[in-house]
Amino acid sequence: MIVSPRTSRFKLFVTRITSLAMVCSLTLLIAPPANAQKRGSSSISSKLTQLVNQRSNIRVLSAFIEVVDTPSKSTVEILRDNKRQAIGTIVDADGLILTKASQVNLVMLKGELAPLVCKLANNDRHEAKIVSINKEYDLALLKIDVKRLDPIRFTLQEDPMVGAVLASTALGDKPLGIGVMSAASRTIKQSRPMIGVQLKDIVDGARVESIVSGSAAKKAKLKIGDVIVKIDMKQIKDTQTLISTIKEYQPGDIIRLLVKRGEEQLELLCTLGEYSSGPNQARHEFQNHLGGKLSSRRSGFPMVFQHDTFLNPEDCGGPLVDLDGNAVGINIARAGRVASYAIPAKVLPELIAKLMLDAESSEVSTSSE
């Protein structure tokens, strides 16, 4: 491959930026002398940290305009009620788009969800329908009624090397974020799903005795004294039935609870959380959440690699590219304070082919029915 002088200069610039950022990061780990502390924000290290260590700085992102120019045309924004639900990746010219399933495949207790809408690079908007889902990788295939789109072209090379600089694409001429490859492809073990309650057996149900603060149960507005009698269509006879039923799901799955509250019966939707126990685990989870929300589904992936780009849950589903603009994967989860996961390009063609095949034989409904 012939490398243009412009590309070479850009790579040199990025290398310098990355090196400088690493130096600035290291300065944060070294306690400054007493006289340096007095200088405060006027110190050189403080200024460098503010300007360089913030990778979302507009000047840093602008350096990647050339890198994301082509793949950004294969990127869409997925909206519902004009709010972004996820980023999407065009995988077929006839309107097929790949995205993160748990961000778009929602349910409602009553009424209907507002339709999904895909906003394209030219700002056109088209209503979308979910046509197939792969639960292993938390992927959904969407269909819009548009032809002659620009599908992404995944690289046939191996995964990026640890330490490689990567960019997450978005609509517009700048990337959504930049980061560094931090761990090679591996399996992420599925975490145990959890509601977050202590229960007591009663006749034909399990009564809520206590609720963990910040848990799935708390967010679902369960109350102490509620009796859980059904999960989806399964009758809950006792605590053990509830536990075994929950184990059939994954963290991030939405379940429908039929609850008896006094003389009233009501339905609640509950998005399952991840199991944690003990003070050390609780502290770890607290630190992980310091930088913002994590993806509700962030475990149980057969193969992903890790990078340190800061992504919000609704930033997942879009292409991840290297400095040559090659699509090396699809962002699938924000898993921690400094950890995001991407599905490697090498496994995506087979996954996409299977999703397309499934779409031909069945259709996944976006309604609550």
C-alpha cells in the first residue's frame, strides 16, 4: 500500500499527541513538590493535562477528520422520540443496519413505542424496523426502505495491536471519540443477572422483604411487601422458582413482572442488573460507574476486544476504525470507567450473514405484544 505524505504527517501528529497524553497522565501519578502546588493551575503540567489529556477536546477530535471521512458515511444515528438510542452501522446497500440490540429492542406495558428512526449522514430520516436479533452478541439488524446506501467495509486483517489508536465514528466530520486498544480479543464471561431483592416464600409467590439500593428492583419501582407471582409468562410458586427463572436471562434483559400489591395486581417492567456481592465488589462497581452510565448488557460476549474510548451506552453500535480508516470492529458495550468493548471485524461477516438469513425467515416485532 502506498502511504501519502499527508497520511504520514497525520500519523506522526497522532503519535505525538498520544505520547504527550501518556506523559500528562503520568504526571498525575507523581506528587508535585510543595512549591509547585502553590502555582496551581498556572503550572505547565496542569495546562498540558487540561489541553491534551482530555481526548474529547475539539482540537484533538478535529485531527481525525480524514480518518473517519469514509466510514462516517456508513454510520447512522438511531432515534426514538428524537432521542438517540444507539449508533448504527450500514452493512448492506439495500437498507440493512447493524446496532446494539438492548439499546433499541425495548418494550412497553401499555400503548405503543414510538418508532425507531435512522438518521443518515445526509441528514435524511427513515423509519426502521428490527428484522432479526443475535442475543449472543447483543446485535440487532434493522431495515429501512432506502437503496444505494454506503455499506461499511470491514478489514480482513487481524485485530489492531495493543496500543493502537482507534476512532469511533459518528454523523458529521469528527469522530464520536478516540481511544487506545488495551486488550486483545477474548471471551467475556456472562455475569449473573440480579433483581436486587430479598424474598420470603408465601403461598403461590415470593414476597419482597427488602430492596437493594440502586438495584433493578428499585428502578422498576417494586415495593417491600409486593408479591411476585409471574415473570413474563412463568408462574412463580416460591423463591427458588424465581431464582431459577432469573438465571435463564442475561443482565440487561427486560422482564415483565406480575406483582400483587395488597388487593391490587399490576405489571412492572424490570431491566435486570448484574450480580454483585461483598464490600469489595460493591466498591468496584461504584468506581466503574464514576465516569457515567454503563451499558445494561456488558457481559456474556463470545469474543470482543477492549479499548479505553469513553462511550455512553447510547454511543454503542457504530463502527470502530484504525488510523487508516479501516473498520476493525463495532462498539458493543461500555463496560467500565476505562473499558469499552468492540466485536472484532473478523467475526462480523458470519454474524451479519446469519442475521440476514434469520430476517428472511422471521421478523422480530418492536411492539410490546
